[in-house]
Amino acid sequence: MPFAHSLQPGHILSVKQLHQALQLIVDKHLSLHTSLIFDAEMHLRMQRVITHEDKNNKNNMFSIIETTYETHEQLYEILHDEKRNPHLFDLAQRLVFRYHIIYYKQISSNHLLSDKDLIIFNFHLALFDIPSMKVFHHDLNQAYTTGQLLYDDNNNLRYLDYAVIEQQMSMTGASMFWLDILHDCELDQSLSLPFDRYRLSNEHQTYLTTSISIDFGQDLSHDFFIHASSNNISLEQLAFAIYFIFLFKLTNGQTDLCIAMNINHRYRDELKSIIGLFENVIPLRCQLVPHWSFHQLRKYVHETAKNIMNYSYFPLQRILQQYPKVSKPSFLDISFECISSMTKNDTNEIIPDDSQLSLVPFSLKIGENEIMSNFDFIASFQHNLDINELSFTINGSLDLFNTETVIKTAQRFHSMINQLFISMDSQINKPICELSLISPSEQLPSQSMNNTQVSFSSPLTCIHHEFVYQVMKYPRKLAVELDEQSLTYCELLHYVQVSSVTLLNEYHVFPGEIVCQCVERSLSMVIGIMGIEMAGGVYCPLSPRDPQHRLHALVE
């Protein structure tokens, strides 16, 4: 878990003083001198805190690396190695923390860092998480500035195995909650996203994703904030509601939606003073009703998310143990996150002795618009606190999606958000099933293709009347052709009449009744269309390629 830092222009930092400060931090916080060993015979993970008697060499309590770079490519390779190299730590030998000084061009002879140099503080993820960084920054500032570190039991950076905490907490209520909220949920059924290809069960996953980001802009961000505050709902919960509508439309009407969400926060008091790995992944389920208005869905998501957060401490492994028949929970492939970026005055900046050492965010970027991700599809909302504006990012796995599909999906998401908030008064009571997923760039070609108006010379207006008129004029001309099959107008009329008589006599179709037809494109489809029209019915096409639940919903 690397955190890269750089100095503000015009400032310097003493490497010797920094090393002494880090030594004080490691001595104080038990998590930074803890060994973890897995006992295969007992099938247990054994934890041991290294005491002063065990420390033969204090300098060996953490790793210190010094390298140089000249180009951005070289710097990227170093950052990549810090992020992905599994051999940087040794859990058995309690080497769980390291710091890496990256000098620009050459190692400083006077042991001072400048603004072009970088420092990476890297922690093993089994013993450290993102909320722990606030304590680390505070202590680094104090230790560097004063040369000493106060020991406060409330802020003592220590690692306790989560299993110990589980034994001290009542899990009965949480267990019952997750059993209830996931009742009848098909956890191993994937959402019907617009995949360009499918991954075989034994196929290697590359973890490469296409990442597309779009800014809300000032006006749309303002409308989003106003709607959240006026309805007493958090930005995260409002984003949940929008994302579920988007997935409902993107999956052609799936109403039981279950996705994964990472939890990095401490929602219970007993966890707030403990440092360790407390990240958890929880299922976020929405049983959506298509005829709900956005207002109704928002209230539902608000209550559901609030209840889920109260029990978010329940480990994912325990949730999945309640469903032993689910071998591969597919909800883990689709995720959502809501991120508030740090401001200049927040905890991403350390000011040791006025040196102004700031956190440098970096992600593992592979190429243009490509990053690494464990998820197949993830939407991320970002709130930039400095300018108080929103943006969102859609990441789609390159194993499953073409880049063009991810771009189009992001554009459609942006279009739907605009549709909801720019004309909120007219949209808030509108059924969510009536919201459009078509982006403005797609509307013009769609309108052009649907402009099929034809002027007929005959005064007859009904389609089947016009068809009979054509039969009388050209009885032996080719009326319809598909591959090796064809029918003349006269032959087509015969089959159409048989079809219409069957609808009238056997199915008792009355004028104006909607008659659905679910067939592949074929000569039979044309016969069915004209037969329905001739019987006086209203033709409704259905695609046999649609999921059964969608066909059932349309028929109902």
C-alpha cells in the first residue's frame, strides 16, 4: 500500500531527521513491528509483536531504499514496482513497512531532499489501511519537528487480528440482517450488461480495464448538491439511486440488482481506535420497481443504504458462508464507490518543520485510459472538495468490453444524469422505466432511421388494405425474400389470410387488441405481422433473444 509524497517548491527535507522520526513511529506502533506466520498444521494465522529484546538490529525494523530517476518513464517503473512487487515485504520477519527515497538524477550528498525528489511510504496491506494514514501523518509531523513522540493509548497504532474483535462483538444481529436482506437473491447470476464478449470459466483474467471520466461541470454539480441537501440525503446515497436506475436501464429491465461496495470506514466505535486491515466488501442490493418514480426510489435507497451501513462490519466471508451453494458470487464483479478528494488543508499534507510534504496521488496506469482493476464494471463518483464539483468514472474490463462500448456507456450515464437534474421538476414523478438511456449523439441517427413515413398514391390508409391493393396490381411479383426463401404477393396473401382467420376464430382477437409476436426475423414474421393487421389487432413485436423476465414484463 504505497503513498507517494513530494515537497512543495522551494522547500527541503533532512533525510537524517526523517529517518529518526520514522524510527520513533515504528517503535511506538505495534502494527509496524508485527510478524504474521501461517501455521499449516493448526490452520491458523499466528501474530507476534517483536519486542525490544527481539530487536538485534534496530535499523532492520524497516527497509530503506534510495534510487534515482531522470525520466517520467523511469519514475513510473519505480512506482509500478512499489505497487505490484510481492517481494518487498517479509511478514515472517516483521518487515511490513519501508520507505523509498527517489532522487532526481543523483543521490543528494548533503542528505537533503528537494521538490523534484519523491518519498514513498509503503505498508503491507495486512497490517495497515487508508484511515491509518491520518495517524501516521500526525506522528510523522510531531516526530520530525520535535524529535520525540507522545504515547497516547487512544491513538496507539497497533494491529489486532479481526478475529479477536469478532469474538468481542455480537454478530447475531448482523447475521440475521444479511440473511434477511439477501433472501432469494441469486448471488451467482450475473447482470446482463452489454458485453462485447464473455469470459470462459477457465479463462485467464487480465485485470486490464478501460477508464472513462466525465466532469459534471459547475451547474450540474450545483443541482446535484441542492437536490441532496433539500431531500436530506447524502451525496453517496443519491449517487446509489442514480447508479441503480442506470443499471436497470443498461440491463434491459433487470429489477433485482446486487453489486459490491468497498467499505473503508469505521462504522462502529470499537473499531475507530484500532489500526489494521478493516476494509470490507459488502453486497448492496436494490429490488427496484419499474413504475416507481425517482422520488420513491431515492427514499428506498436511502433507507436500505442506511441499514446496510449499520451492519457493514460483518465480514464478507461470513456473509458468503451463509450461502454454501454459491460457488462464485457474481455481484463481486460489479462495484460502486463514492470518493471525496482531499483538500489542501486536509490530511494529505504534512508540514514537518514547515517543509510542506504533500501526498501525490498515483494509480497503476497501463496505457492511455487503461488501468488495473479487480472488477469487471465499476462506477466511481468523485467529489473535488477544492472546487466543490463532481465527476464520475466508468471502468470496464477489456476482457469483456470494447473501448468504444465503455465510452458509449459513460456518455449514456452522463446523459441520464443530465435528464434527471436539468429538468428535475418534470422528471421526479415520472416512472423510472420511462427514462431514456439514449445520449444526444445517438438521438439524431435514431430519429433519422425511424423517419419511415411514405406517401401512398392510394387513398387507402390501412396497411393491410394497401397490401391487398399491391396484391391485385402485382399478384406474381416477388413480395418478400430471405436467403433462399421467397414469396410472391399472391402466395403471401394466402398465408396471411390463413393466419388472420386463425386469430379470429381460435383466439377471438377483437379490433384494437394488442397481439404480441415473438419470432426471429423470417418470412413467418412478415406473415404474422400482416395476419395481425388483417384480423384488426395491434402488432407488438417481441425479440426471442430478450431475457425471459423482460418478455414476461412486456407481456404483462
